[in-house]
Amino acid sequence: MHNQEFFFQALIYLVAAVISVPIAKKMGLGSVLGYLLAGVIIGPFVLKLVGSEAGEVMHFAEFGVVLMLFVIGLELQPSLLWKMRRSIFGLGGLQVLITSVVIAVVALLFNFKLNRAIAIGLILALSSTAIVLQTLSEKGLMRNIAGKSAFSVLLFQDMAVIPILAILPILATMGISKSIADSEISDVTGIASLSGWLQLLIILVVIAAIIFIGRFVARHIFRFIAETGMHEVFTALALLMVIGTAMATDAVGLSPALGTFIAGVVLADNEYRHELENTINPFKGLLLGLFFISVGASINFLLLIENPFQIIGFVFLLIFLKFSVLIVLGRIFKLKKGYEFLFAFLLAQSSEFAFVLISFSKQNRLFDNHTAGLLLLVVTLSMVISPLLLIFNDKAISPILARWQNKLEYDEIDDQENPIIIAGFGRFGLIVGRILLANNFKVTIIDSNPSNIEVLRKHGFKLYFGDVTRPQVLEKAGIKNARMLILSLPEHDEALKVAKYVRKKYPEIEILARARDIFHVFEYFNLNVKNVQREMLNSSIELGAKALTNLGFTRYEAYRAARTFKHHEDEVMQELYKHWQEDEVHYIQETRRFSEQLSETLQAEKNYSIHDGDDSWSVNLLRDEMISKSNHEKTNLKKAKSK
């Protein structure tokens, strides 16, 4: 019977996840909000499919946060972590300190006692590692400056959980008599009963053991297990390492998530890093989903119904206070161009660690049942609202900021008569422009990226900030008298829009264009723009030639193979374009045929003799290779004589 109940609960959680998350993703709400809404629906206040066990499930599912920190640690080199120290300890430290003080002061205004107000400030200053990192991963923002800053703050917050856990019992004793405090202290067992310096020594020993095992022992164990070829044993070893590290750090009073993060960072240089990451990821995703569902299911709607305006007011007050502090810190740490808003919205909610800290405070008689229940509800609702805040930022704040910045900063272009106009001066356009400028051609350069403009002007380039898709900008840039327009814009649709306008109004102007891929090339062909260069083609061919050299080809053979490949690509482009226009199936068939033809050509040319008409022939290359071959033969001859 008990087994039946367990399987039924598991079925409910899995069905809720499978149905709600894809729907939420389709609606643009993100998976986190989908999980939370699923928990609300199956919880005791809607369908009543799950009940009081949601809290126990949440504590179990918190292991997903531990796994997530381990995976993140695997992706961070220790050197990179050291480079982030300013944002971790500077930005993160100030966020926790200032936010704690601000929330504590506001709590005092609501007649909370001083010790409770400080505890509330410390607990609510933290943000949700699970929600923020899941969001950063889904939206690809981990490399974004706002994402990096948010990650730094979260790392410091995870470290701050340790001293907060130590401070809460001290705050609890501020409100009770000495005799009660002494009796509670006498009940403390384990490492917490030891003196402070001894606790610190044990913590340092545990961390040193984690680093030593991860750095020097783990790779030998992984190699031994990998040689067995049994993937399930490797999976068991990966989980054993994470669980063992979490238990060791938890036993000495450290955050399990912080311990596994340290283990992940230590293993970041390990050759089995990718295998570890792939092994852990499914468990991490499933447990995090379970955690979010249990958060949604644990919302106490009875308390919300009793005091709806008060609780909702507290939730928005919390978000407002945290948002305000984060905005100020973002600007102090030079987050600009809307990144400060993204940074603030990312961290404006409360943390999953708050559930642990509130429960711990209740056990230490710092909070009564009503206060603990109120705080739990505020924390949960702030986490539920968090994905909506990010949607609000994407749909409302970011477009307004973009329009405002564009309107504010677009340059007035004086009437130009330069023969060449370059539209887009990023990585691609910069190289083209430097070649032309080095050959003393006069060029009008237009770009729409304000950050790019700022950097390039510091390096002495004269360029205009403007939207080249606007006809008046092109007219001011002198398109009427120009000989050539170079479209090096990274934005596919905007570049085609400009090409269409210029080809229609000024058909005599030569257009040279940057293309993202072969289909982008074909779209330019549709506009009768024939001088098109795929942005990755030449660099990829050069790297391919280097790969051939490392695989045993002579430099001449590799260079010739690369040239043949490029010549073949240029030759078949027009033919493929015709098939692309006619029929997709025929186009795919011809693509395969041309690939086979290229392979046959390259194989045949391996035995092709050098002649004077060969464009890739080089005296210097042949001389170097002959000298190298001669030296190699002399070395072999000496070895043979010595034997």
C-alpha cells in the first residue's frame, strides 16, 4: 500500500512536469515558472493531489541545487575564479551587507524586535541560486556581463550562508534569559560544541582534503573506472563524489552547495570533466524541477487569503528594496546599457536557502509560528514572481532603453562624398576597413552598436553611430555618389533590407556583402548581389589546412587541398543556387553529389605532379620541406650506423 502511494506521488509530479513545462516554454514563460505553476495546480489548495509531503520532497529536491553548483564549478577554471574575486567579494559582499541593513531597518519600522529584524535582513538578502542559474542557462546569459555579475553575487551569498547560520543562534539568545540560553548551548553537540579555532581547523582540513582528492587522486580513480567500460559504475562514482563532498561539508557546518562547488572547481582541469558533466546533468535537471514543483505546492494560500494585501505588499516591498540596492550597485560597478536592470531583476527575489534559515530560526525560538509562516510565504511568492520580472524586463524595459539610447546617441552625418561606404564595423567590417584605409581609400563608416563605437573611437577610427536601414542615413552618407557599398552587418535581415533598397534605387553601385551561411548567400543572389563572402569560410579553410598539416600532409599538399576546396566551393555556388530555387529535394541531392565530386578531386590531386602553372606552387615551401626531409633522412642514417 505504501509502495502504491509512493508511485502515485511520483506519477503526479512527473505528469505535472511533462505537461506544464512545455506549455510554459511555448508561452515564453520559461521552465522555472512552469514548474512553479505545476506545483500550485497539484498542491493542496487546487487539485489536492499532493499535500503535506511537499515540504519533505522540497528538502530532498534541494540536492538539485547542490548538483547544479557542482556542474557550474566544473565549468570554471580556478584562474577564472581568481579573476572574478573583485565582483565576488566586492559586489557580492556589498549586496549582502547593504541589503541586510536596508531590510532590517524596514523590519524595525514594522515593529519587529531588533534581533528579529537583523535575522530577517540577513535571510531575505539572499537570492535564489536555483532560479537565477537556471534562467541564465536557458537564456544563454552566463557569458553576459549582467549574468557574470549575478553569478558572482550568488557565489558570495552561498558562502555567506555559513556565517548567517552561526549568527542566528546568537541573535536568538538576545531575546531570551541567560538560563535558557545556557541550557540551549549545553544541548549543542558535534562540531558546533567545539571552540571556534578548533572548528576553523576542522573546516580547513576538510576543504584541503577535498582539494587534494580532486586534484591528485580523482583522475586515477576515474581512469580505473573508465577502463572497465561500465558507464553505470562511472555514474555511481560521480554521484558518490558529489554526495560524499556534500555530507563532509555539511558535517562541519559548511553549505553543501559551497562544498560541491569547490569540488567542481578543483575538477575543472580534469580530463573527465565533460563526462562528469554529462553524467550529472540529468539528475540535476530532474531534481531542480522537483524542487520548483514542491515550492509551488507548499504555498500556504490560507495565510494569503487571510491577509492578502499585507502579504502581497510585503512581497513587492521586498522586491523593490532589493531591486533598488542592486540598481545602485550595478551602476557603481559600471553596469550600463540596460545591464544594470537585468542584473537587478535577476536577483530581486529571495532564496531557497531562506527555507532552511527560517526553519533553523524557528527551532532556535527566534521566530514564532506566525512570523515563520509569513516569511515562508513572502519568500515563496517572491520566487514565483521572479520569472515574471525577467519577462517584464525583456518585453518592456529593454525595448524602452534601446529606443531611448538610439534616439539619444545617433550621430548627425554630415553630407559625405567618399567613394566607399561600410555599413557595420564589428569584427568582420573592421578588417575590411583597415585594409582599405591602409591603401589610402576614403571611407565612410556607419555602425549601430554604441559600445563598439565608443571603443573604436578611442583607437582613432572616425565613424558614425546610425541606423543604416534608414534611407536618410544612407543618403547623408553619400550613397548617391558612392562607387561601392560594403555590407558587413551581423544582422541578417537588416543587411538584406539595405541591399534591396540600394539595388532598387542605385543599381549601378557595386555591393559587397557579408553572409552568415550559404542560404544567406542565395538570398543576396536573389537581389542580384553577386560579390558575397561567407563570414566563416576563409578562416575555416585555413584552420582545415593546418589540421591537414598536423595529420601528416606537407605544407604544400595542405595548402593545395585548401585552395582546391575553396575553388570548388566558388564553382558550385551558382549551380547550387539554381537547384535551391527550383526544388529542395533536388538541391540536397546535388549537394551530396558535389561533396562526392570534391572528395574524388582531392584524392586524384594527391598524385598530381607539380608544374609551373600551379598557382599554389611555392619555391620557399618546397625548399623548406626538402631541407626538413633531408635532415630527417640524415638522422635515420646516423641511427642505423650507430647500431
